[in-house]
Amino acid sequence: MITLTRLSGQAFVLNSDLIERVDSTPDSVVTLVDGKKYVVKESLTEIIDAVREYRSTLIAVTSMIAEKPPQSPDRRLAPVSTIERGED
């Protein structure tokens, strides 16, 4: 999700995966895949940078999660059948 600003000054958050294109005419117009359009204060470059930052953050966090060693089993997360038999 990226934060953008309407021309009125109101900030909103947009799912960047839904962006089809961004036009600069001279205001930036963000067109979504469903055809909805948003006119925003941010420049074309600022929007591209925001999307890049968001996606790179997702990749970095996913990588960190994948590298974490597994934690010790938690009895609360064990299957019911295991708990009923008194196994750990």
C-alpha cells in the first residue's frame, strides 16, 4: 500500500498492485485496473518511488521471515488429536 494525496490535501492509501498506469497531464492521474482514476499531488517520479519502496520492503520482510529458524512447538498450536492423547 502506498500513501498518496488528493488535490484537496486529503491523504489516502492505495493498493499499488491495482495500478494500471500513471499519467502526468500536468497533474498525476493514477488509473486502476478497474478504470477508477485518482488525481493526486505526487509527481510521476514520487509515485514510482513509493511503489518501488513498498515492493522492496515486502521482499525484504519476506526474506527475513524465510530465514528465521523455526521456533519450538507451542502446545496451543498442536493438532487436537495430539493434545487429546497427551502427546507433546
